[in-house]
Amino acid sequence: MNLKNKRIISISSIIIFMIAIPFIIVSMQDIKSGLLSILIMIIDPILSIFIGIIIGEDYKDLWYIPIIEILLFLLFFFIIFKDVATEYLLVAIIYLTLSITAIIITNLIQKKT
């Protein structure tokens, strides 16, 4: 996969899972807190690892993608709640850590093979 495709896949998946789906969930009336919790605790960490794996071998060119991910995550909560609580900052740091760890592991595996 070339660099342009990696960039497009990463940024589009970030926009879908960090902005679009949370806005759809918030617009629901009955089950929004449960779905938002599932998104934050299960789907978004998997997305962070997935992004780290995708950009692992080209991390020198795509180093900014995990930063875009956490900024869009925090932007969503700022738009919805007009404030970013400390808990969401901690979650953003966890997402960044997951992405960087996946980048390092993918890069090490690529160097070994």
C-alpha cells in the first residue's frame, strides 16, 4: 500500500469514527450513552491500534496521523459538551499511546522480516 492510500484510509477512518459516528450516536435519544461508551471503550482503541499498524512502516512521513486522531476526539467532546473534561484528556493520551505502541511494534516487525 502506498503512502497516499495509507493517508487516505487513516484520515477517513478517523473522521468516521471520531466525528461522524459520535454525532449520529448523540442525535439518538434512547441509547446514546451506551453506544457512546462502547465507542469510547472498545471501537476507538481498536481504531488507534489499526492506525498504528497501517502507518507503522511509514511513520516518518505519517507521524501526525495519531495526533489528528486525538485532536478530533477532543474536538467532538468540546463541540458537544462545550468543555473537555480531564477524563477525556486521559482517554486521548491512552489512544495516542496505543497508536505509538502499534507503530513501534509494526516497525520492529518490518525490520526483522
